Amino acid sequence: MIASPNIWNWPDLYEAENRAQDVTGEIARVLRSLAPFTDRDVVDVGCGAGFHLPMFAADARSVIGVEPHPPLLERAAALASGLPRTRVTGGTAESLPLDAASVDVVHARTAYFFGPGCGPGITEAMRVLRPGGVLVVVDLDATVAPYGEWMRRDLPRYDPAAVERFFDAQGFDTTRVVTRWAFHDRRTLDAVLGIEFSPRVAAAAVRAVTGLSFDVGYRVHTRRRPTGVELGSGIEKRLDRSSRYGDR
């Protein structure tokens, strides 16, 4: 498990960030097209405080949020108590507390965007999916300005092309989505940039944004569990080891 300093340290501000993201619902439309969840069993891996659980609960047959960080798990549980057919549980991507072939959709948002090194989590998602089920990984597209430029400046070792090669080698399809983040006030916008980037890059980003919104690109990676005979998981492990790189 890798700590998420933004949501772990500033959960209330991160909720404001969630509310500002994708104000036109582009990702939700892509999810419904590529990983339909109406009347299906859904797992949200790394659900945080549960922000996306209501979207799934509105239509899914059942929803399970999995979160490793106890304070966030407590928040998600409180939210889930008011949602139909929804529960949360502690766990990690590499060890989901679920039976094999028990769900139809595994959703992970901004939890796998480093690509290499995430092989064990992908293998575990394939384990819990029923034949025909789909793993959908929503991550940030660092090739899309301006947010992607800030991200690459903050993480000079991060290679978007290497991440895409990793997901391609793991058998994923990729759909690019450009969204709009929009805030109600400048104070919140500036504070969100402050928890997402180092002080130097955050200051530059604050200067670059003249209004209350900016574009953010995402990649939606999808991989479906086959309905026929499957090969063993050794290929995923070999691909993960061969594409892994150093400090992240």
C-alpha cells in the first residue's frame, strides 16, 4: 500500500476537489458505456471516503467499497449506511476480501496511474471478477495540459508512455477523456492545487489559472475477464516484473 498524502492528510479538502472534478460527467458516461453497472455487483477499490459510492448505488445490484486507510474507511462506512445495497470493508488492491468470481465490475480511480508495479492488484481484480466482468482503471493523463504538465513537472521520473505500454501489455483497452474541473471559489481552487503538487509547482499552477476552472485529462483503461478457458496468471507476473521501474 502506498500512502495518498492528499486525501489522507486533507480529506475534507479532497471532498471539495471531488465535487469540482468532471463537472459535465464525461467519465460517468464513459463508465456506463465501457463497464455498465446497472443491476450488477460492483467493487470500488480504494474508495476513500466513499465519494463515488452513491453513483454506483443508484443503479447497481450491490456495491462494495474497499479502503485500506482506517480514517477514510470510517467515513465511507458512515456514507454507505445511508445507501441501498452498499457496504464498505477494509482491504487492499493486492488482497481483496472477496470470493473468487463474485463481482461484475471492479472500479479503481486514480489508484493505479503509475502502471508498472500494479500487476498484483490487477491479478487480484481478475480473480474476483466473474467471466465477462470488467476491471476499469481511471487514471490521470499526464499528456493533457495544463494539469498533465504540472504533474510531469512535479514527477520528472513519471513516464506516461511507459504507463500506457504497461497497460497495453496487460491486455487493457484505453479510452482518453478530457474533463473540466470547476470550482465555486478561488480559495478552494488554490488550496486543491496546494495538496496535489509541491509548493513550487502549485504556486506556478495557481499563477497559470486565471478563472475558476481548467482542463484535466484522464485515461480509462478496461480489461474484461474472458468467458472461456484462461491461461494462468504467470504472464501478468512476468510482464509486471519486466516493466517495473525504480522510485515512483
